[in-house]
Amino acid sequence: MKTESMHIGQRVKHPQYGIGIVKALNEHSADIQFSDLKRTISPETSELQPAEAQAALSGLELPLAQFVEQVVGTTLDRLGMERPDEVVSGLGQRWRGGRVVLKPADPALQSKEVEIDVFFHKIVMMRNNLRVLEQKLNASETLTAADKVDWQQYLTRCYGSMTTFNVLFREKDDQF
């Protein structure tokens, strides 16, 4: 194994010492922490191998950044997670570029302004987190059916409280 292909924190396998973690790298040696002790080894002459699967891409016909973006996008889609730019696209057109202004009753106090895109993003994240909580609740094997019903009622009330913000959503299917 070549020293330049290694990195600190990498898990490696040595034929005599077993699995270890790279702690430091020098030009021709590596300090590796094995279960018994730390050893300084020459990776190129010691039959050292990566302990984890390695990936190599050849013949890639698009920029690596674009490839990674596509992989991450597909992963997010399969997990049902929304991307920040898609969250903003769910905002009704009339609200784009707007601001939420909170004015205190006391005129001596300063008001607070927040870009509506940021506010909307936080609401969508809250909705998504409530959905995940609901899924975990329903899938729980440790809660009794009565406990699940009790917790589900709390979630339903949270969704009900959030309906105030339905006016912000472009699509009715995205609302609370």
C-alpha cells in the first residue's frame, strides 16, 4: 500500500497485527494503533491493506461534483427528504422575497424581521420532523397501543396548531 493513498483515521489491515487505525503519516512510514499498541510501519513493504471497501471511478464522463450531486439528490429523494432549494419552491409565489415582521406591543421595543424564505424553511423542517416522529412512534415496539394513541393525539394537536401557516404553501398537498 502506498503511503500517499492513506489518510489519518483510515482503518487498515496488517497480516500479522490485524486491524488498526492510522494515527500519523510520514513520507515513508505510518503510525498505526492496533488493539495491543501503536506501531510505526512502512506501508509499502509491510503488505498493509485497506480494511474497508475502496471505490474507484474510471471512465467518468461528467464532472465529479455533478456526479456527487446526482448521487446525493437520488439518496435524498429515496429517503423522502427535501432539499433546501425545493423547500423554497414550495412557498407560494406571492410570498417570495417577503418578510415576516414581529412587532411588540410596546413601541419602545424593536421589532424583529425575518426573511419569509427562512421562516418557511423552518416551518417545513418542523413539519418533516413531526412526520419522522410520527413514523418512529408508530413503528415503536416498546410502546403499548394505548401509549401510541396518547402520543398520536399530541402529534395531531401539533399539526392542528401548525395549520395557521398553510397559507404559505403553494401546493395544498404540502399543507398541515
